Amino acid sequence: MSSKPRILVTRRWPAAVEQVLAERFDLTLNEGDVPMTVEALADALRTYDAVLPTVSDRLPAALFAGGGLRAKILGNYGVGYNHIDTAAAKAAGVVVTNTPGVLTDCTADIAMTLLLAVARRAGEGERQVRAREWSGWRPTHMIGGKVTGKTLGIIGFGRIGKAMAKRCHFGFDMDVVFYNRSRIDPTEASRFGARQLDTVEDVLKVADFVSLHCPGGGENRHLINAERLALMKKGAYLVNTARGDVIDEPALIAALENGVIRGAGLDVFEAEPNVPERLRGLENVVLLPHLGSATEETRVAMGMKVVDNVTAFFDGREPPDRVA
């Protein structure tokens, strides 16, 4: 690269990644680390050669309309890219990449954390201890649901879904069933102790725990709605580490309030960082601030994937993780 491309990073990234970006490109950082406005993002697309967004940024079709774009690539920091109108980007001649693979285990670990925490009422218990409201052990105190030997239902059997199946089947002796849009070879599924069912409904009806691992947006928006929640067992739990819009949030709140299901564990929300007051007020839900990939190793690896994608693009090579 003779003259360094101008690149904007929309949020602060791990220092090790920012250092590499600064060495290779003419880099601008969002020093304040606050979410950029739609207007600022639109301006960035006309000012920089590359924009490196995160899940907290929204890039709808309107941002790519009207011409005058300087940016030729969006190096998305994350696996999911439903916050980007990829069709509009492609039509405007803007390449979109993501960071698959590197956050699989850590996201599955958070899903497992939520499953155990909501079943064993860990959030409630910790709040009680911190509030000095615990009066001591007693046989009927804070009884939760058993995990070992129960049935796990997975929606979306990609990398993270498989990693979750592996943890639950081999770690907790759980029977694992799943729904996936495409057929998975039964031999491949059996490697994770899992078997495929034909519909989402089939999974919901038999599972004691349902864990969501499908992409957000499009046909998956509100995949879990009031009708499907009603199909779940009364004592079942729902875990979501995928995208917030996969669940109809008001329907879930009603289901939790009315005992349609027993509990939920959520790492993602429809309008992050806004979490509905009614949801925050419930004891039978564990709420985490989108921590799925939040380990030092994973966040650095994600950043280096973006570096590789953008470097390849400006070197005239095909980015390894191009999605549009």
C-alpha cells in the first residue's frame, strides 16, 4: 500500500488491535467511545476509505443512498451483521466483512452461564446475599430447576449452537434436539450428542431449556413470539445469546409474568442498551450486558480478523470473511 487508506473505528477496541491498525493505516479513533449518530456514520462513509463498525452501530439503506461514498469496505467487528443493510451496501459498491469462528466458545460459555444461572436462581440468590436478606439455609429456600439429564432445545445449529450442544450433552448429560433451516448430516449432529427435529415448534414442545443461536433480522425477527412461547413447557427456560430481535420482548415479558414459562436468561435485547423496566423488575430472568464475546482473547482475535479482512481488501485480495 503506497499511501495509507483512511480508516475510522467507530468504538474503542483492544489496544493491541488499535496499535496494529495505526501501523498499517491512517487511523481515526472514536476517542470518546460513545455511539455515533446516524448522521456521523453517513458522513464517515463519505470521508473515509473504510469504516469499521460494531453491533452498536446501525447502518440502514438510507446511509448508502445518494452517492458520493468514499468508503469501499465495512469491516464489521462481530459475527452478526443484521445491523447493516448488506444489500444496500453491496448495491453502493461497499464490501462487508465479519469475524466468524473466533467467538464461538466464549459465546457458548455465556449461554451455559445463563442456563445454569436462571435454572438455579443464581441472580436472585446473589441479590439476596448482597442485600443482607438471607436468613440462613432451609429446605424450601430458593428451589430452582435441575439441569443435569434434562432436554436442551437449540434453535440454529451453526458453530455456536454446536458448541452449546457439546457442553450440555457431554458436560451435563442432556438430551439435545435442535432445529436448523438446512438439514444437518445425522452423523455430524451425533458428534455433539444432538438430533435434528423438523420444526421450531417440535423443539419448543419437548425442551426443558431452549437456547437461541440463529442470526437476527429478516425472517428471524420475533421468531420467538407469544404463540411459540405458549408451546413451551410451563417449567421451561429460554436462553438468548443470539440477537435481541429474535424474541418478541413484550411477549416474553408477559410469558415470564404470567408463568407461561419458568424463566429466561438474556445477553441481548431488542433496543440495546435499553432494557424494558418490566423486564428489569422480574426476578425469574437473568440479564447480562451483551457479554458473549467479552474475554480478552476473543475481543483481540475479533479485532485481528477485521485487520486481516481490511488489509486483504486494500492489498487487492479477496477478504477472507466477506459477507456482501
